[in-house]
Amino acid sequence: MLNKKPSAILFDLDGTVADTALDLSATLNHILKKNSRDEIEDHLIRNMVGQGAKALIMKGFSHTGDAPDENWLEELFHEYLDYYLNHISDKTVLFPGILEMLDILKGQNIPLAICTNKNIQLTHALLDDFNIKHYFDAVTCGDSFSYKKPDPRHLFSTCELMNADPNEAIMVGDSINDILAGNSAGMLTVGVTFGYTETPVTELGPDIVIEHFDEMIDAINAHKR
């Protein structure tokens, strides 16, 4: 149980709540192969994740040749969407301890949110597949607003939906977009070590670092703000 109840806790999705890397990798490699590009190893794609599907496509195609122009990117995005929606949870799993953590936090009546750069359609499909949408009082995505992480307005707008004070909220994530947005918003930031980032999360400047969700409550309680 948290000693001091925060106004809200915001969670990133990919690399924080769910280990989506293998399905994201399979989807990107599907459209690369379909467009006569070389496939990319899974461990390299892991570090390309975090800014949404279009950014992932741009990184994948830039890695294997010329980057797509705007019109081709739209075509590729629809190819990506069609495939990923049909395979969104083939190999995806929830990270260990997340369900237990969500149960504890809901038991304290702490407002919870998903704050992700994944698009709305994909986010809700994934939450539905794992039957966890009921935990969250708000779900905001990369196309929910005209801005997204690392812009702190993404976090401010998410808090506004829950009538939560951002200064008393917590952002939990795995990448620079999460930590930078949380720090810029004046939130307590929790970085998880098991997500998707080329730079180790310990070097991104989070207030707290955890290796498993069963560490999170004790770490927050022990932190002095």
C-alpha cells in the first residue's frame, strides 16, 4: 500500500505494461518483406519501439534503405495496421507483477491511466485482448491529441480527464519519451528496466528505477520528494 496516495498513476503500454516486442517485430518484418526489404532482427526492433507505429515504420525502412515519403508511409501504415490488428497478441504477454500491482492500486482507489504513443485503435484492441481496460480511468494514445510524449501536455491532458493534479501524479515508463515527459510535467517518474530503450533507463533521469513491479510500492514509499 502506498503511504501517500498520488492523484493518479500513468502507465506507458509497450515495454511497461505489456511485452509487445515480438508482435511489433513480426509486423514490421511482414511489411518490410512485402515491400522487398530485408527483415530486421528482433533485438534491433525492440529499440525502435516507443513513438508509435509510423515512427517504427520510418525507422525500419530507413534501416533497410530509403525512408518512405509521406504518401508511401500512409500506405505502409495501413498495411501495418491490417496485419498487426490480426496478430496483436500472438506473442505479447503482460509483464510479471503488473496485474497484482494494478489490483493493489485499484484497491486504494488510485486513478490509473494508460498514456501511450500507440494509436487509439491498436491500444484498445490490446487492452481488450488482455481484458485489462477496466483498471484504467483514462486511456490516451498517440493520436488522442495533437501532441504526444515526450510533450508533457500529453500527461497534463490525461490528468485532466481524471481530475488529477499533475504535481501529485506518477508516470511509469521504460523510455526517454516517458521519463522526459514525466520530468517536464513535474511528476514523480518511475523507470522500468525491462522495456525498450537503446539508452539504459538508469541514464534517462527517472526518480526511481525498478526491475520488477513487486518493487514499485516500496520504492515509491522510500523516495523523498
